[in-house]
Amino acid sequence: MHDIVHDFAQLISKNECFTINSDIDLGVDYKNARHLWLKIPKDVQFLESICSAKNLCTLIFVLEGGYNLLTLSQHFRCLQVLTLYCGYHSMLMGLPDAVGNFIHLRYLYLVNYYGDALPESICNLCNLQILHIKIVGGLLKLPQGMDKLINLRHFKLDCKTYRDPNINFPRGFGRLTSLRTLKYFHVNGEDDRCKLGELRNLDHLQGTLQINGLGNEVDQCEATNAQLKKKINLRTLKLLFHPNKWDPGEITRGMDALVLNALEPPSNLEDLSIHYYKGPTMSPWMVSLTNLKKLYFEDLFRG
């Protein structure tokens, strides 16, 4: 039955869905193509034959060599879904400014991304709803104008480990009040960087939230401003304090305790993990987490 359904689906979509690999059929008409999986070997130039697909909505582009997003954006102006994928033995080295030309884009997935920043032009994608980046290293900061992505619902950063990277979020990130998914959030105590209080109005967050950089010039006031308790759809919360290995001293230990007390999560939280916390006691709100199924501690300071 499965094969019959699969064959039927291929039949009715044969003029709209295409897979182009190293074997290229020059006789195929792509004029009505809506969805395209494209893999171009290193020694093959961009295929002019697919430029007739003016109404292309989905492009999954497997990269083996160089690529020209400007060429793509000139021909595929209706593109709504774009995946740029590099295999395990290669990396997506940065992103050209031309990505900002895909003004109808709703979904952008960058796989095996390696670059110290994302281009500011990505903030022109005002219709973008999902931004998903699988990072292999290098990314240090996000664009300053990210608050212009007013329709962004899901922002996912997949890292090698939960400890890294320490990506600088821009000020104004808290204006993205439509966000549902924010797997990772890094705070910085410096005046021109993103503060913990930016989370205040992101009350639609759901699923998992990891906060890095706690205890590194993050004060109790900012932790209170985050209003984690109001985010009732969160199920997993990971709190990572600054991993100093030396004796933190009484002041630092006291500050960590105040910050943790102010980060009271919603009472229906199911999974809580706390890393590198140096405070002398745990917070009283822990006894109110009646739905908690998993509690994990790592590298707590033993005074």
C-alpha cells in the first residue's frame, strides 16, 4: 500500500517536484517546478535550464563547491523555503549579502555553517518565520537588525555541545515577540550587548530554552526582568553560569544565588539543569516545580 501511495504522489507531482543530481537530463522542462532538490558537483557550472522555474517555492541546495546566491535570487524571486546544505566533510563558509534578496522567504536552514557572523542583509527577510542554523564553529555574533524579523516564530541554533558557542545576541532581540522556539540564548553584561531582560516579553516561548552566560556581570535585576515564570509553555530549562574554576569568593557566590532566585521558572516545568552554579544554597522555588521529572546539576562549587 505504501508503494502505491508513493507512486501516486510521484505521478501527480512529476511536473512540480524535481531532484537534480550529477546526472542531468537537459530535455526536462522546469517551467512548472515548485520544489527542487539540487546538487551541483564542483566541476559543473550553474544550470541555466532550471532558471525557467520562475515560480519555484522550495530549494534544497546541496553544496559541493562554490555557489552564487545572487544568481539564485535573480531567478527564483518567489522562493519561500531555502536549505543550504554542506556535507560532513565540508562547511558553509559564511553567507553572501544576496541572501537578503529572497524577500518572500519563510524558512531558511543553514547546515554546517562556519562563519564569524551572519550578514546584516538577512534582516531584510521580513516574512521569515523559521531560521535554523546548524553550527560547526566560528559564529560569534548575530546581526544587529534582527529585531526587524517581526514574523520570526522559530529561531534554532544547533551547536556541537551545549557549552558553546558564546554567540553575542543583539540589543532589541526582545522585540521578536512572536517567537515560539528559542533553543539557545546568550547574555552579556556589557552595555552594548543583549541583556537577560530581553526575554521579558517573549511569553510565547515553548519547549526548550538554554541560557548561557549567567553570573558574568548579570545582576539580579536583569534576571527578574526576564520574567521566566510567565513562560508557561516551557518544558525544559538549562541554566549555564560562567564556568570559573577558581574560588569565586563570597560576593560572586552571593550574586549567583540572587540571580538563580530571580530566575524562577513556570511551575509546570518538567526538566531543569543547572551548570557551574557557585551559590551557597539552592532556590526555594524548586519545591514548587510539582511536574518536574528530571533535575540535573553539573560542576557546582563546593565551598
